[in-house]
Amino acid sequence: MSVVRWVFLKRVCVFLPFLLGGMFWLGCATPNPSDIYYVSGEGSVTPDGLRQVMWKPFRTSFVRPGARLQNYNQLIIEPVTLQYGKKPSPGRIAYNSIEPIYALPDSALKSIKQIYAESFEIQLIRSGRFQQASAPGPGTLVIRGHILDLVITAPPMRDQPADGSFIVSDSGHMTLALDVVDAQTGETLLRVADRKQIRDDRNYYVSESVSQAGAMRLIFGKWARNLRWEIDQLSALPEIPAPEG
């Protein structure tokens, strides 16, 4: 693991407990003329100087006051990294296990990474919002994503009995953290994170590879649209204002 990636993971883990505990709305909100409301209290300022804001669509968002996102027109999307939230069972799990945690085959993990890359590329590059950069430089942003706590509770096809199928309402959950970074300075300008159940728009579906891929496309597509919306909103400001008081 590179030093840059390790620092990123260390930083996003600072606010992960707030995400999982649903505590990101705690604290007082400080308004400013741009209608950005800053959260105060424990965990509202990260070690690298980002400030938490009370702003949807992500469950939590941190910004760098003074950043000028309108100055960027090129983008690099780095490959997403992934880690399980709980260690999957190394062998076949009994069908009546109380809390089954499954490992995905390598092909499924590769598919998740491809769907992530395609989803963000569609929204941020193919849409014309940014030009694709081949190397870091002036006016270039880097998107660094990490799936922090992948938990799979529905058995992949290889773990299902040959004479039956598993019908599920969801197949687990995952949290995605994203850093939007100045490619030249390495400074994070925006950090967001969100947690979702892994499911599509149906109430129930068969736990198999096609349905799982469809659920992932739905989730990553929404996350990519939300990130573009947030970047667009912040880019409309001359600069991200500092909190008052």
C-alpha cells in the first residue's frame, strides 16, 4: 500500500465512527452567507484541516474553507480500494448460521471495481464535466475512493446449494468514502462518505451475479451523481467560505 493511500485511509477512518453511529448531525451548526452550515463539536474538524458541513446528499461531508473548486477542469479517477468490514468465513457457511459473512470471489471483486470506475467516469468525464487527465498537474482533481466496510450477508452462487436459490431483500452493506484532491499539492478539498444497503429497486431478488451487479450499478451510479452535484454546488462559489464566529 502506498504512503498516499495509507494516509487517506487513516484520515477517512477519523469520521467513520460518526457515520456508522449516525452521529454526524450532532453539534451546533454555524451558518455563513453562502448557506453552508458548519457543524461544531467533537469530530467536526479533521486532523488535515477539513470542516464538517451539514449538507446532503451524502451522510457526511467535509470541506476545506478557502478552496476554489471552479479552478479545476481536469480529473483523474484512481482505482477504488476495498476492505471487508468483518472477516468472511474461510469455508462454506451453514445455511442456518446466525450471522453469515461471505467472501466474494475474485471475479465479483473485480466487477465491483469496474462498476465503480465506469459510474464515476460516466458522470464526471463522459458527461463533459471534466476532461480526463493523463498525469497530475495544474487545474486537475483526483478522486480517491475506498470501500471501508464491505459486508456480504447473501451467499454467492458458489456457496448456494445446487437444488435451490436464495431470495433476499439485500445482500449486505458497504460504506464508500471519497476524497477530492488537488493533484498538484496533494491537499484534500472535499471528503464525503455514505453507507448503503446492497440492493436494487426491487423488494426481493435472487442472490446471483447479475442481480448483484445491477444493485452495484444502481448504488455507484447514485453516488457518482451525488458527487457531481456536490462539486457543482461548491464550484459555483468564488471560494468555500470560512465558518463564522
